[in-house]
Amino acid sequence: MRIIFHRGFKKKYSKLTRRDQKKFQQRLLLFEKDSDNPLLNNHQLKGQQEGYFSINVTGDLRALYRPVKKDTIFFITIDTHSNLYS
């Protein structure tokens, strides 16, 4: 699986606490091994964000991505649930 990060994602990621960055790295490894793992709560979004998917990083932190090709994932952003879905 090939993973690409949007520059906006990289910018938001750099502003996360070290703890949250580490948690994302752990979840990313899990995602690469099994994207349907229940810990990720990987689900497709609806409405204005249709075509995008979300995975849980922590209780409130989410990472949004969209598949671009069969084996290529494009992570768009990472933020709190309330900031992403308000």
C-alpha cells in the first residue's frame, strides 16, 4: 500500500502533541496491516465529505483520507471530531 500525505495534513500533524503523533503512527501501521481493524473505526463519510473515509486516532482525533487508486491512499487532514464535522 502506498500512502501519500497532503501538505495540509503534514502541517496539522506537525502541530499535534508528540503523544498524538505517536498514536497516529501506531494507527497508521495498524491501518497498513488491516484497514478494517475495529480499533480504527474506519468508515466512509456522507454529505459534503462523500468519497472520503475517516479513521480514529484517539478518542477525539480523526484522520481523513481518500483512496486514489487500488493501492494508494491520500491522507487529507487530521483534526478533532468537532473541527472536522462542524
